[in-house]
Amino acid sequence: MTNAPPPLRPAGEADIPVMAALHAAAFPPAERWGGTALTAMLRLQGGFGLLAGESGFVLARAVAGEAEILTLAVHPGTRRQGLGARLLEAAVAEAARRGAAALFLEVSERNGPARALYARAGATEVGRRRRYYADGTDALVLRIGPEN
Ligand SMILES: CC(C)(COP(=O)(O)OP(=O)(O)OC[C@H]1O[C@@H](n2cnc3c(N)ncnc32)[C@H](O)[C@@H]1OP(=O)(O)O)[C@@H](O)C(=O)NCCC(=O)NCCS
């Protein structure tokens, strides 16, 4: 039996419980966002979400010509099937549709899978935030978009 990849659709506040469950499955306890935090992100100016069934989602925002990925999560049971790349690509496309030429994101320097995913999407390192995460790890600031 093969499972068809779930289609992506815009996420709304009715999807917060699914997204909270996905976030809890995808991130270690100290980095989890519950429903309140996810709702606040979705309500940010320019905020939007894309959801792939119960397999993964991305939250992003696009404001004043720039966009950022707020969070990206794929369920451990459906990783390495291209969903993370699809979610990222869809977020980049939606940000462009909203007028953002470049998209920024932060990733832990120790997050090998996410760094590999972003590198494949053409992300370049534009900065570093020292001891950004609770465990003392640095965050790399990455940019996806045309040069300059
Ligand atoms: C990072 C994450 C979203 C990737 O999701 P995914 O659906 O497994 O990613 P994809 O299948 O689309 O992978 C695309 C490419 O990224 C790279 N990649 C993804 N996971 C990888 C891993 N564990 N090791 C090495 N490369 C990896 C590969 O190049 C991969 O292509 P390939 O499978 O053809 O080799 C997922 O691992 C996740 O949810 N992690 C926990 C949450 C997180 O870290 N989010 C990002 C925070 S900034």
C-alpha cells in the first residue's frame, strides 16, 4: 500500500490543535510551541500557515517586502519523503506572491537535517546569533532569495 502525499492547504486557527500536536512530535520539549504560541504567530501581521494533512506544516510571515519562516515541522513518521522541501517551497512562493523578495530564517547550527534542507533550497548564511537557543547553541541566520 502506498500513501499519497498529503496536499498542502492554507492553515487557519481551526488547525491549531493539529499543528500543536505536530510541533510536539517534531521538536524536543524545550522548543515546543503550544496552541497559544502558534495562534499568536498565525495572528502576526502578514502571518500565514500551510498544512499538509497531519504530516507537517510551516508558519511564515511576509511584511514590507521581506518574509521569515517562523517554524517548519514534519512528523518523524513522514520524514525524508520530500515534504519539508515542499512546505518550504510553498512558503517561499506564497511569500513572493505577497511581495516578499527575500525570505529569512533561523536554524540551530546543530540542526543537521534542517541545514541540509535549507542548503538544498539555495539558502545562504547571512548572520549568526550567539547562544540564541535555550541549550546555548548559536542560531545561523539564513536567506533564501535572489542575490542582493
Ligand atoms: C527539517 C525537517 C523539516 C525536514 O523535513 P523532511 O520532510 O524530512 O525533509 P525532506 O524529505 O523534504 O528533505 C529534503 C532534503 O533535505 C535534506 N535532509 C532532510 N533531512 C535530512 C537528514 N536527516 N539528514 C541529511 N539530510 C537531510 C536532504 O538533502 C533531503 O533530500 P533527500 O531526502 O533527497 O536526500 C524535519 O526533519 C523536521 O521536522 N525536523 C524537526 C523540526 C525542525 O528542525 N524544523 C526546522 C527548524 S529551523
